[in-house]
Amino acid sequence: MACSSPPPDVVVIRDQGKNGKLIAALEMHNIQTLELPLIKHVQGPDTDRLSEFLRNEKFDWIAIRSPDAAAVFLEGWKAARSPKVWIAVVGAGTTTMFDEVMQSDDGSLEVAFSLSKAMGKVLASEWLQSFQGPLKLHAKCYILHLQGLAMKFNGLSLRGFEVTRLNTYMTVPVQDVDPLILKPALSAPVVAVASPSALRAWLNLISQVDNWGNSIACIGDASAVKKFCLKSIYYPTTLGLDGWVESILEALRAHGQPKEAPGC
């Protein structure tokens, strides 16, 4: 008889195919993970307009707030024959989406600004403070802001930037989950989420489950997650993958499951 897999310590909910680095980092701590893709991204109403905008309009900056927006942008940018652009990003994960292009490109694409925290709400304030030296603010700064259809963000416009918004993608929940995968997922002490959309998809999935009260470990600031009134939320004090891993470890310790790397 075949041996069954060990129950997961952590359920990782994010976009399909984007959890490899986190799972590898958790494996170094001997943590058993189960990847549960509950959200996916589809084209937004403005996706097809992006390459036309990049060819025909002049923008000082392109503002990109997520890896998904970055993926859509790169496709449209290449279709527009790779015009010279300056990129401002939110979060280290979004920045890494441009690494390969910047290494092989002739300099027509540059990530010239990134936030200290992976929070869209601080984009405008930190960006405005940085406009000195090579980022000196023009009399009017023209920005192309790529976003998901559900995002509501006007901080840039309120601070005097001239912003053109394109809704380039939509986040939609996955409708069907294999019961054989869902059952062990429900028993995991920690669920790791990278966005409020991921958490919302998880809560919709378990809406018929009584007394689920395990922990949520966020990739960044928990303010958007707290509105769901969950009891146990863990979030990092440092930006990026290392902080997310630490918040997961903290959640596991709170459940009495201290984890050490193999050989410790």
C-alpha cells in the first residue's frame, strides 16, 4: 500500500505558478506545504490598448503595483517595440519581474524607483519625496498607471500628478477545488496569502466550514486583511520573501509547531 503524504503545515494561496521561491524557502525549515491556487488573472478591458498607448503617448513614468501588472506591461511593451520607459514599482516581487529584461536589454527599460514597503497606499507619498536629483519633478509629471480592475487608488492624482489609468487585468476566483486537496488544506494550521484577493477566495471557499480558526500569514501589511475580522493574523516587519517566511514561522510557533532547518 502506498504511503500517504504528510499533512501540510502551511497552505500557500497565490497565483498559479508563482509560489516556487516561498515553497523552497519553507522547505529549508522542514515545513510541509500545500499549494492551493484559488485566484487567477484574466485580461482586463484595457489590455489591448496598452501597446498603442506606449507607441503613441509620452509618459514620464509607468507605475506598476503587482507582478501581474508587470507581466501584462512587459507583453505590451515588447509589442510596442520596447520604447524607452522609466518604471516605478510596488514591492520586491514586482521588481524581480524586470530582472531578466534589464540584464539583456539595451537600457530602454529602467526600474528607477521602488517602494520601501510593498504597499500601494504609500506609493504617492514616497514617490513625491524622491523627486530630487535625477528624479526632479517636472512642472507636470505624466504617469501611466497599470492596475487591476478592482483597484481604487487616486493618491497620485491628489498630489498633482497627471495620471492615465489602464485596467489591464482582473482577478477572479477559481470555482472548483478538488475535495482531496481541500480536506488536508482545511487542517493546516497556517494559510499564507499574498493579497486580499487570495484571502477572500480562501474565505469564500471555507464559508460552509464551521469553526475554522487557524492563522493567516500575510506577505505584507495586514491592514487590508484585518477588515475580515480574523483572530490570528501574522505579518512581517521587513519587506520581501524573508519577512513573509518569518511571519509564517511565527504563526507556526504560536500553534506549538516550532520548525528548524534539517540538521539543526
